[in-house]
Amino acid sequence: MAEQVIRIGPLNLPYWLIGAGLALLIIAVLERTVFRSHRDTWSATGDALLSGLLAGFAVWKLMPLATRFSQIRELPSRLLYYPGGVPGMVAGLVVGLGITGYLLFRRDVPRDARTLLHLVLPVAAAGLAVLVLALVPLEQEPFSGADGFEYLPGYELSGGSDRPTVVTAWATWCGPCTAQMPEVQRFHDEHGANVNLVALNLTRTERSTDVVDAYLEASGLTFPVALDRSGRIAADLDVESTPTTIVFDAQGRERARRTGAVNADWLARRVLPFSR
């Protein structure tokens, strides 16, 4: 099943994020209608949930300090772009739930069915919204692999089309793009024999191809790099911002898409199930 997103301009919004937004809208309506006679309890519960959510997000965002410390020490700005990954999600969930529970007990919120309902409703609303959105069919044109890519000398793609393909659109001036490159290289080193990987440079946005050559020479990257001089390939792939990483299965069907920096673990979880 594809990792579905809804595209709004340059943004690719995952369904879980849209579901969370719809959940907040549902909660706001309920607060002003069904539960308006219990606003004190609702407010205390909501504050606890929000505090737990913010704390969990902070833990998730800072997790690369533990899992990718050497790379962040080399370039601290990478902390802004690296996702927390599965360890960050688990740690964030534990911390978020712990803080939510602590605040509920500390504020002596009534521990009754009404409070439980206030806690369950946001999760249920978000889950229902995601489920409804997941039923929306996505029409996708099969990706034709490397056809039309202009590869830099020494970076030609090897292997046939019987393998999944990863295309990551990038530019030398893009901070998140350069931050993710060591992770893309790590994925290529570990799984390049089973996965086609193309770093599609948006050459039309660069000052010159010499800038691209200089960056690649300095960084020592070895995975295939292609030039999109006209912007046609980016348009065909519906790439509107950088970095954008797209995963295709061996039949050319889009399976995942992310706008923002990726790491090797993210790529492995979404690509390897489609490799032989």
C-alpha cells in the first residue's frame, strides 16, 4: 500500500497529519457543544494532552543527537533536518504519555468516565479521519525508471528495472538536501545491490553544473547522480520542493514520498519490502 499524501502546492501532507488536524477541529466543535458544561475538566485534560504532545515531539526531534551524534557534530544544522526515526517515535510516545498522565494526576482531574472520554476522543477522531482518507484512491502513472535522465560521468545507474527505485530530488544550495546525503550514501552502501537509487539534481536552479561537480567531488558521494537541466523530470514526478524523495516498486508504482530530509532507516523501511 502506498504511503499516501495530499499535495497542497509545494507541501506533501501525510494522512496522519491531516487526521490530527481534523481531530483538533472535531474536538473544538465538541468542546463548544456537547461538553460545554464541563469545560473545566475538558480544559485540564486538553492542557495535559497538549503538554505531552509537545514534550513527545521535542524528544522525537532531538533523538538524532543520540543516534547520529557524529554527523551532527560535524554539521550541527543537520539536527534541524534529521527525523527522529523509530527510536524517536518510541521515546517520544513514552515521554508524552508519561507527562500527560503526570499532569492529570497532579491537577487532580476527576478520574471518571467523562475524563476518559476526553482522552479517548482525540485519538479516536484522528484514527477515524486517517481511515476515511486512506480509502481515497490514488491514481498514479507508472514511473519509467531512468529513461531521460542525464547522468554525470562516472555516476551512471547500473542494474535493470526489476528492482525498486528511489529518486531523491536535491540541490547544492538546499540545506536539508546536503544534510541527508551521508544517510543516502549509507543506504546506497548497504542496499545498492538490490535497489536503484538516483539523486536527481535540479540543475535549472543551480548557478552552473560546475557547482554540482565541485560539491560531489568534495563530498565523495558514489551513488548515481542525474541532472535535470530543463526541470521536465521534476515536473513529471510532481516535485515542487527540495529535498523530495520518492520510492517506486519494480513495476514503477509510487509507494512512498517524503518532502524533507530522510535517513537510511526511513529508506530501508519503505524500499526493502519491494526488493527481491
